[in-house]
Amino acid sequence: MLTHLHLRNFAIVDRLDLELGAGLTVLTGETGAGKSILIDALNLALGDRASQALLRPGTSRTEVGAQFVPESGSRADAWLKENELDETTGECLLRRTIGQDGRSRAYINGRPVPVQMLRHLAERLVDIHGQHAHQSLLRRDAQREILDARTGDIEGIEGVEGSCRRYRSLTAELEGEAGDEGERKDRMEFLSWQIRELEAVNPSVEEFDELLAAHKVLGHGAELLEAGGRALDALDADDAPSAIDLAASAVSEVSRMAPYLPETNEIRELVEGALIQLEEASATLRRTRDRIDVDPDRLAQLDARLAELHASARRHRAEPRELADVLHRLREEREGLARSETRRVELGALIEAAVEDYRRAAKRVSEGRSAAAAALGTEIQASLRQLGMQNARFRIDVVPEPEGPPAPHGNDRIDFLVSANPGQPLRSISRVASGGELSRISLAVQASASHRAGVATLIFDEVDAGIGGRVAGIVGRRLRALSDARQVLCVTHLPQIASQAHHHISVEKRATGNETTAVTSPLSGELRVRELARMLAGAEPTSQSLAHAREMLERRRAAGPL
């Protein structure tokens, strides 16, 4: 529900704060007083195109704010939560500013947003009927929502949406698994060839480093044997004093000193330790030297194996020591492609089942829509004739298109058709030329669907165009009945409509010096009687028009719903 409208420096408005309540509120005033300015301001807050011409002359910035209280669980409430714009508990503030340079800024609950987001939220908050941009009835999706609300088949509609979501999820997965089938087969064959080639090479993780180490030894075998021999001679030669002999001699000589110099025991222990290490080094060196291979055949085998690994590595653009990992990756990719093919077959079967589920759900919803369309169309046609369109015909077409791809709301093409005058064919509402006719059609549709669907706030701008007398009274009572379920605002020139309102706001233009500004005043009691009398007489109220105005208000209090 719209609870507050704030304007500053907008057109001829200096500053205006308008409080609004539930039920039916009418805005009245002389032609040109500024009633349409309030609708224009609200349209701006709801995302309409900004214009520098909207600035009040002599000012640098205009500002419009609209405060709403969305019902918990409503489409607007859900949208705010989905877009993380629900910081202000229980309220929703839309704000729009226009600078002197013509640039505008938009805000939702104090956060800057693109204007497009304002428009998306506005569709869930307000419906403006008349010659304005927010005429949701012209949109096919709004017509579908009205019809679906009439069917009451929430379970069926949710079934269609769920089946469509599953279908789209499965097809998206299939597209991810897809690719050109020829390319897939070619890739499988190429992978298999690469795997066979690497399996023939049979690389292991540590093999290359081990081969390198062995090749280095074989390649320098003679040098290593000579060096090992010289080292062994130095450590433990048979025909000359060696390091071990000299160390053993040192131990013996120091031992003779011990009885006289006890401190030489420590020296003896050190030399004995060195002697033990020399003996261990000699034994280890001898074993190592014995393992040195100088077999040329073995060296040739190592050369051939290393060459094989290097050649394979070049083909796979990898290091030789990485070949085992390459083979593992190739096997995994081939297995993945094989699993993908299996999954593709599974997905194909699942998609067929999802389409079947969708077709069944869509058929059920379509049948419900067709039945509801006939009843709702008859009701709306009767309402149109009561609203002064005596020759109006109205029909709701539901045209199934079962061969189309699954869609979230089914495959029905829904169209609200109307003929306003005799001899005219039924045409889509979007092609109705008269703004007054469109307003009354909107009123008839909303009145028939008021308890079942729609946004919380309806605004009818100049809904009384081209009507008067008895029909105007019927329109007024219809608007009041509609306000039992929604907040309804109506700009009107007709006292028959204004007298039906729960709240009455007067808009007038005032001139002060060289400035003209529009002001609003809530009317009640005698002030409201005088405004109705002015609307009746078209001039200063007379005693007769005042009496008639009081009578209209009394009749409204006594009358029941239409």
C-alpha cells in the first residue's frame, strides 16, 4: 500500500507531503490544478523517464519519494528479499532525483539502484490505469496472471513451473556434456592412440631420475674405478703405509704414554675413533667400487631407454619425468568422455520424461484456463456494459501451442480481446485507442479479479472520461467495492465518483507574487460537501448544489455494494 508521497521542486510544486490510507481515495480539483502532476511524480518514482523539464523553475534539483508498506509474502516483498533490498522492516521507500543537468538517480530503501530495478519493483507495487506507462493490463503476462488467479489451480501452475525448471536444468547439463559428436569420437580415438603409445613406453614416476643416475655411473665407470682404487690405497694399502696403518700406530704409541700421562687416554680414544671410521670408510668404499659397472652393453641399453623417454616427452610436450602423470591424465580424460557419453544417454531419457511431465501439467493448466476464460470473460463483458459501454464485447482467448518448448507458465497464448462499438471486430486490448475506454476496461477486469490477483495499489487516472450520470455512479460504486481488497486512488472530475471515496483530497493551484504552486488539502465534513457542490455546479456552490452534495454523501453511506 502507498502510504506517503513526497515532492520537492517538482514542476509547479515547491514542497508537498501527501499521506494516503487504505480504501478509496479521490483527487479532485479544477482543470489544470495539478492533479496529473501528482500522478506524473509517482510515475517518476516508479521508474518513468526523467526530464529536466520536471524541475521547478529556479531550482537545481527535484526530488520525489514514494513510501509503500508491502504485504508480507507479496510479490513485492519477495522481490525485495531476493534483491537484498529489504533492510527497512515493513516499509519500502522509492526515491528519485533529477539534477539541473537532467541526470537522474534512483534509490530503493536508501540504496542507489539502476532505474530498471525501480521499474521491476514498481510492477509489483502499483498498477496505474489510464493514459500512462504503467498499464499492466496491456501485458500478456499480466493477463495470464489474472486468468491463473481465477482458475485457482496453484498446484497445477507450480507443477508446470517445476517441470519447466527440471527440463531446463537437464538440457543445460546436456549442453554442457555436448559438443560435436564427430569431434568427440575423434578425440576418443586420438586419446586411445596416445595411451597405447605411452603404455608401450611404460614410464614410471621415478624411472627417469634412476636412469640418469645409472647412466652417469656407467658413463664415468673407468674414472670412478681408478679414483676408488687410489682412495683404497690411501686408506688401506697392502704394500705401503696407509691411513689405517698410521692411525693404528698412533693408537699404540699413545697407549704407551698413558701410564705416565693419564690425560693421553682422551687422545687415545679420539685416535681410536678415527681408526674405526677409517676402517668403515675403507670397507664401504670397497663395496661401492665393486658395484661399479663398466659394461658397454648396459650403457647402450640406458642410452636407448633415455632416448625413448625423451622422444615420447617431445611428442607429448612434457618433461620425461612427467610422462607417467601424462599417461594418468590421458586415461582420466578418456574415461571422462566415456562417462559423458553414458551420461548423455541418461540425460536424453530424463529429458524425455521431464517433457512428458511438463506436457501433462501444461495440459491440466490449459484446460483450467479455458474454463476460467469463458466465465471471467462473461463477467467482464457484463461489467463493461454496466460501465456505459453498452455494446461492448469481451472475450479471453486461450490458444494452446503444445509443440513449443517448455515454458515456466505453460504454452498457452492468452489474449484479452475487446470490441467497444457495434460492427467492430474483437481486437487485443493493446490495440484499443481510447484512453477512457481502456480505463473502464481496466476497471471492469480489476473489479472481476480484485479478490484473486494483482498488486496492492491501483490508480485510475481520468477513469470518468466520456461518462456521466447513472454510469458515473456505477463506476464510483465499483471503485469503492474494488477498494475493499486493494488500495484505490482515483483522479476524477465527477462528484458521483468522488462521493464514494473513503478519503477525499483537493488539489488547487495558488499564485503568490510571481510564483504559482500546487497544494493539496484533505477534505472532510463541510469542506468536502462544498467541493462536491463545486463539482456539481461547475462554479461557486449554490444552496441547491450544496444540498445535492449532502444527499450524495448520505446515499453513499446508506447504499450497499453494487
